[in-house]
Amino acid sequence: MLKLRTLVDQIIFERLKHFNFNRTHTAKSLGICLRTMRGLAHRLKNEGYEIPATVLGHPVKCIKDCKDFQG
């Protein structure tokens, strides 16, 4: 039986691959902000998923791009 976190990780990884590891497009397709996407990409990398280093090294866009931003 799959754990929910494992299933979510697989979905996120597949979306990253679908968008050629473009965090902006992946985040938009999942309805999450770039800051969240960056954290997820780092977590996936730490858990053994093959995430290209260039995906992890790009700067995060302005926090105002995050739909959760209250400012």
C-alpha cells in the first residue's frame, strides 16, 4: 500500500519531468507557489529522486508571485 506522501512525491516528480524540470510551469500546473515548489524539489532530491542541479540552483521569484502572499 502506497503512503500518501509517496504518491504526492511521485505526482510532483512526474509533473516536473513533464515540464522538463521547469519549476515555474510545474508550480502553476499544480496550483502552488514557486517557493513551495522549490522546497518540494529540494525534498525530492534529498529523498533520492533525480532532480537536475540546475533546477535546485535557480533563484526563487519574488515572493509576491506566491498566491499565498499577504502583502
